[in-house]
Amino acid sequence: MNTKILLDESKLPRRWYNVVPDLPAPPPPPLHPATREPVGPDDLAPLFPMELIAQEVSGERYIEIPEEVREVYRLWRPTPLIRAHRLERALGTPARIYVKYEGVSPVGSHKPNTAVPQAYYNARQGVRRLTTETGAGQWGSALAFACAQFALDCEIWMVRASYDQKPYRRSMMELFGAQVHASPSPLTSSGAKILADDPDSPGSLGMAISEAVESAAPEDTRYALGSVLNHVLLHQTVIGEEALEQLALVGDTPDLIVGCTGGGSNFAGLFFPFLREKLQGRMDPVIRAVEPAACPSFTRGRYAYDFGDTAGFTPLLKMHTLGHDFVPDPIHAGGLRYHGMAPLLSHMYDLGIFDATAKHQRECFEAGVLFARTEGIVPAPEPTHALAAAVEEARRCAETGEPKVILTALCGHGHLDMAAYDRFLSGSMEDHTLPETRLDEALSTLP
Ligand SMILES: Cc1ncc(COP(=O)(O)O)c(C=O)c1O
């Protein structure tokens, strides 16, 4: 009975998997906000290096991972797949629960899987500096680490709510050599405008993206995004490719694949390779996204063209959105506080390829604490959403007697999230309800 299912370094994936050519219809393209025509590579060139733009629109099923990137991946990949025997026993369930543990990366989450190639392609094109936003601080830490690997400068706008909740995430980014600002900040015109209207704004990922995009104007600077875009989802498929091999080693195939969704990258990275197998008739898992009830883009958002940021600097993306003006309540899963969702996932949700559910944070932290007490790993607040859904299904199996195989991504550890656990354990954490009127208001400003 294995607990850790490990792959040798020689099994590190050589290619990323692009799901787009396997879909029954291509996703709707991003549009230029002025013309409403599809954006071309030239429109994106001020923000991203050409190789990432090519990946963004690629129709190739597989894309080679450069050796320089694999070399950095080897610092922590392949990551372990863990059979959660102790959690299963605590739940009294016949289900077999597997977690793909991405918290073993240098910064503690799945985010370096894309930060490293993004830094690499920028450095190869001669870019000197990257700007970005960060919600939970995990993405900012990942990009700071990746920039240190490829000798790039890095400037990060960190959502104010997280900046205040997680001072050591800021320290980690600075340790890797990055410069960090709380967002909204007075340093950019978009930040200054938000502060003028609301000096106490808790910030949001949409606002921090505006600030980072605005700051990427100089010729030697580009912008990096930690989720949402096709190339980010593509890079994360190393998670699912490894998990597929690991489950094969123990002779299991999943009945349920469940992941938390902020912009959707860890969820996509986990399930895309399994979807490829499903489309070829080799397995038939149910696939489920879990989002916070305070920021429910799939379950209560509208599938429409919207800006990716608050100020309206980005192209229009067709996605499940709560409106680019929507400011989510300051829940502790800062990485899930995004008004939109990956356009590729939104398209797939619209096609009925997976289902989605929303959970309140106390139920999620309860699952996180149970996981920590049984399996010994403190999960980041974001993946506690996926764990809560996995626990829910495992409890159902305890009632029905079904020995289902449940697979989830434990996409980050929560060692720097102890303030959130303190709040939960002291009973002072609240669930935030989201009235329909707030959604109506935010959706009324869709472009
Ligand atoms: C640990 C962790 N999980 C999940 C997310 C959400 O991002 P995504 O949905 O792209 O995986 C974040 C984002 O910051 C994160 O830090």
C-alpha cells in the first residue's frame, strides 16, 4: 500500500499538452476593446515575448519544454502523488483519495511551473525586467524566484488585503530580489485613481493587474500573468502528465478530478491530460471546479466579453465574469479573488466538459484542518476548496459504499497562511454572503 507515489527525474515531462486541438470547437478569441476585432500578435507584443504569444494561439497538440526550463523544474519535479490513507480512515470511506502535491516547489505552490518558462522566454528575447500582480503572494514569490534564475529584475503589485495578511510572502519576494508594492498604490495612474475614490480599498487581482500592466510600458520591460491565459494553463499540464503516470503505477484511474479555481491554472494543469485520455475513451472521470462562494465566477457569473483587469487596459476576454469592477470580499484564499476565469476553461465549461461548485471559506478551512491533522500537510487556503469537495465526495462514498477514486491538486502549502488558520481556530472567521444586487451592479458595467 503505497503512500507516496514517486517518479524518477528521468520521467520529468518533455512536452506540455495543449488541449485546444482536441476540443470540439475552438475558444472565442480575445478582442481589441476599440475595434472589437480579434487581437493579433502585434497587439500583444508590448506585453509578452513572441514565443509566449505563439504558445497562446498555438494549434499544436504538444510543445517541447526547453532543456533550460527542465533543468530548473528538476529542483522539485516530479512532485509526489500522495495517497491520503489517513484522511480516508478518518472519513471511514471506501474512496481512494489521491493528492498531487505541488507545495514541494521552492516557493510552495504550482506557480513556478509557469513562472520559470515565462522568465526564460523573456530573458531569451532580451527583456530585462518583468512586472506582475500577486493575490496570495504565491505567484509573486514564484516569479521572483524565476527571475532570480534568469537574472531578470522583477516588480510586483501585491493585493492590499494579502499584503496586510501575509508579510512574510512579501519578505520572500524581496529575498529573491523583487520589489514589492501594496496595490492599489499611488505609483500608477490606475492605482492613484482607485485610492482617490476609496483610500481603504482592500485591492483585488483586477486592480493589481492594471497596475502591473501599466508599469510594463518601457521597451525593456514585459508583463507576466500567473493564471488565466492559454500559455499559463499549458505550462501547468506537467501536473496532470505526471499524475497520469503515477496513477498508472498503482493501477488506478480517477472517477472524480477536483481542483480549486482562481484563474483556473492548477485545475486545468491537473485535468487537461486526463481529459485527453477521456476523449480517447480510456477513462471517464467527472471533472469538477471549486470556487469561493465570495467570488463565484463559474456558478454565478456571466459568460461574456470583459476586461481582464479593473482599469480596462487588457484585451476583451470571453469568460465567466463577475464584472471587472467587482471587488470580492477579503476572504483568506487571496489567490481565488479574481473577477474572471480562464477563457479556455470558460469555453469548456460552456461546452459542458466539467461542472462547478462554490464553497464558503469555513467549510474549506474545516477540510484543511482535517487534512493537516490526518496527513500532516498544512494546505494553502486556496486548495482547501478542492479538499472540501473531495471530502464531500468521500463522505458520499461512505454512505453508498462506492470505492471511487478521487484525484485533487494540493496546489500549495499554507506555511505562510497561519494568520488565516488562527482566525479559523479562534472562531472569528466569517463566511461572506454575496447578494444578487452586488452582482447586478458589477455586471452592469460590462463593456
Ligand atoms: C496556492 C494557490 N492555489 C491556487 C491559486 C489560484 O490560481 P489558479 O486558479 O490559476 O490555480 C493561487 C493563486 O494565487 C494560489 O496561490
